[in-house]
Amino acid sequence: MHGGRMDIKIKIKEVLANLLKVKIEEFKDDTTLLNSIGVDSTEMVESVIALEKSFGVKLSPKEITKNSTISEIANIIQTKLVK
């Protein structure tokens, strides 16, 4: 692996930090969107859309939930990018 997943995690953190107006330092790999950041349902939808645009992949709200960690989101996006 050539560090691709790490780049994905960094980009996810950047996208979410910008969208949710949270400092990027608050995002750890095991940060969940709900417990750590406290996203509401509107922000959750906006987060999924922002990630789709950033990575050019289609994500379903069932795949990424408020309980997803940054690592889990990175894994989902990674598998879609490989296709």
C-alpha cells in the first residue's frame, strides 16, 4: 500500500472540518461523526454529499452513518475508488 488510505483520511478530515466548521485536529481516525463531532441529520446529509463530490464516488447514507469512524469512511471510499 502506498499510503493511499492515509491520504484519503486526511482529505476526509479536511472536507468535514471545512463543512462542519470544526478544527481538523479534532478529527482522529477513530472519531465518529455523532459522538465526537455531534453532527445532526442535515449535517450528515451535507457530509455525505461533500465527500461524494470530493472523491467522485457515490455514497449511500446507509454506508456512512453518524456512528461511522473516519477510518471506516476511508475504507468505504477506498473500495469505491478501486473499482
